[in-house]
Amino acid sequence: MLVDMTFIRELARRFTEDEVPRLSAELAYYFLLSLFPFLLFLMTLLAYLPIPHEDVLMLVRQYAPKEALHLIETNVHRLMDEQNGKLLSLSIIGAIWSASNGMSAIMRALNRAYDVQEDRPFWVVRGLSIVLTLGMIAVIIVMLVLPVFGRMIGLFLFSTLGLSQPFLTIWNTFRWVTSVIILFVVFTALYYFAPNKQLRCVNVVRGALFATAGWIAISWAFAYYVNHFADYTAMYGSLGGMIVLMIWFYLSGMILVLGGEMNAIFDCEREGRKRLR
């Protein structure tokens, strides 16, 4: 219990010293700026795959509050209706660059958690942020493809082997668990590659577990609160959806930063050093 309280006190101290609320607000800002370029590039890639655009929105619907979802859906449909080949070819580079700004903000936040300066060349940092952004897009595509093929595999096994109805329920649960595992892999990759510090993959697992569980919990809890209790449209009018989206991004950023701070605390314990500031 003493160790647990020591850890909690250290995390609370870092929460204040590293200005986690301010970093979360910064991440929310960059997430918002990166969102639609990110979706534009993702939709462009999906045009070459047998995945309906609606499946992307279905993935967002699992976690996003309704008011924020309406804003995202409206802009996604507008982007897809107005796009043309020339526009897409000219905007892809800009979309990737803009979307990578959110990843760059994550890298700065994690560097602060580990008390390291960003001394890597600009092109290395920007290149890494672009690679991580493309990696996240690839992961999202996998998350979209798995349910489609997973459903086909489940129905094939059900009909071929003559399995009972409960099999489909178990299979659908397994598909949901797979999505959670993929989310955990994403957080693990972020915590491993983003900081300017040599880390072992096993050393970032606990923070990734916290971020995975925390992000799912906070997203569902906030969505439930907004959908059943809060009325941001009445307070902010047409800006209600934007405000909800920003708050969701803010909470998501805070969970992500806290996961990195947890990993940094464990890193200090392994190296037998204390934070000086």
C-alpha cells in the first residue's frame, strides 16, 4: 500500500509540475486541426479498398458523443461530396503534414514526461511523426477490415460446422476484444517510438494498458453524460458540437499524457534515480 501511495503522490506531483492540463489542451488543439486532414487522407485510401465510408463513421460512433459525431459526419460527407481527383492529388501531402502535427504534439508531451530535450534533427522528428501518423491510419484500416472479414469467417464457420447460435455471440465478442488489443498496440507503439529516449517495449506496457482502459472508459462515460444529461447546443448554439469534440479530445489527451507519465515514473524507479525538479 505504501508503494501504491508513493506512486500516486509522484503521479499527482508530475500532474502539476508537467502542467498536464495545459499539455492536454495543446493536444486537443492539434487533434482538432489534424482530424479532418487525417480523415481526408483515410477516405482517399479507402477508395481503393472494399470498405464503405460509413464503416469509418461506425468506428467513431462506438466512442464519440452524439453532438461531436454529428460534426464529424457532416464534414466527412462534405469532403467526400466535393472531392475530385486533382484536389485529392494536391491535398494528400498537405493532409499528411497537417495530420502529423498532432503526433508531433504527442512527442513533445512525452519528452517532457521523461525530462529529455528534443535534440533529434527536424527532419527526423517530422519524418517520425509522419510515419507514426501513417501507421495509425494503417491500424484504423485493419480495424475496419477485421470486422468485415471477421463477420464472414464467423458466418462461414457457423454454417459449415453447424455450430449453435451462442457461437456467433462469442465470436462477435472476440471481434470486439480484437479491436481493444489493436488499440493497446497503438498506444504501446506511441509510448515506445515517440519519446527521444531509448526504451524497451516491455517498459511501456503498463502505461499503454492504462491508456487503453482509460480512454475507452472516459470516452464511454463522457458520451453517456453528453447524450443523457448535458445539452451543449442549448448553451453554445451551433458551436455545441465543436465544444463537445474539443472536450473529448482534451480528456483523450489527458489520458494519453498520464499514461506517458506513468511510464516515466516506472523508468525512474528502474534506473534508481529521482526527478530533480
